[in-house]
Amino acid sequence: MTRSHRQTATALLAAHGTTYAAQAGITLRDKPSPLYRLLVLATLLSTRIDADIAVAAARELSAAGFRTPQKMDEATWQQRVEALGRGHYRRYDESTASRLGDGARLLLDTYRGDLRALRDSADGPVAVRKLLQDFPGIGPTGASIFAREVQGVWPDLAPSYDRKALDGARRLGLPEDPGELDALVDPEDRARLAAALVRAQLGKIDPAKLSTDDAGP
């Protein structure tokens, strides 16, 4: 029996719909600390490194207490390097430690440590993405990752399905139009669907093994 696009989306959410923020232990809310931790995660995910390693490194930075730009700025470069190393983020640990320190200082100096001030100063979603790219290590890819994950709490950025998510949709036989994808799920599940689609693009999901049982009636 052919499964509908909505059934496929439902199966994806059931089996693979954990956001990268949630995987990193971030309970995402429209508050300064979780938003900052998401920015750190987006920085880590932007490099050419396995996503699971980037998530592990984000968890280690949080465990070390670097959950706010103030704490990240107060940490020594060596402390940041060591936390990244515990997450096995070793190919880019030294350069990333520098970027995280510089980014924390930029956030403190420009937005008083609160990414909501960046959002409020921007004239629309495109401008938000552009301002995010002022942070060291955040280019177009990192800005798209941040937007993809934050859209549940910053609905003005929705729908955010970046190139990786759209490539994952194609691999699963789903629409590649963001609006059509968005219509398959409830608004609160947008970020979860996007994360699942990225996993499909990365080869973490076998389309043939998506259980019809997960799709419901």
C-alpha cells in the first residue's frame, strides 16, 4: 500500500523526530540561555564533522557550565578546548574554542548577551539570518541550522527547511517545497520534521525501513 506524504511525515516524527537541540540536552525556549546554547550548537554543527560529535561537544560545554555568553567569555581558551575534547570534537577544537570566546564577547557587547535583541533589531527573517552570520563560525549554513531549530519558538522564521532538509525530503519522496512540507505537520512539529529530514539526507534513515506502524492510521 502506498503511504501518503502525511503518513511518511508522521512516521518520521515518531521514529526520528528529535531535534538536534533536544539531542544536545537543550530545552529550547525563548530565553537567553537556551537560545545561546543553540547558537553554540549551530557553530559546532557548521564544521565538517559528524553531527553526533558536534552534539556531544555541545553537551560537554553545557556540562562545564558554559551555558551563557558570560560563562563562555569567562572561561579560558584551554577550558573550552578541554570541554570540546571530551566531546571528541578534536579536529577543530582549538579554532572553535577561539570562535566561541569571540562570539560570546560579540553577543555581550552588541546584544547584552540576549539573542532576542538580535531578532528584535532585524527587519524580518532574512535579516535575522544575516545578523547571525556576524558571529565567528556562523556562515549561511550555521544561520540556516539555527533558524531550522529555533522556528518552534521564533515562528516568524517558519517555515525553515534548509537545503539539507529539502534534500532529505527528496530522498524520502516528500515534497521539496517548504510550504508543502510545512502543511504535513502541526506548527509545533516543524523543527522536529526538519531535523528528521536532515538525518535522512545524512543517510541516517533507510526509507525502506520507515515502519508503517509508526505512521498511525
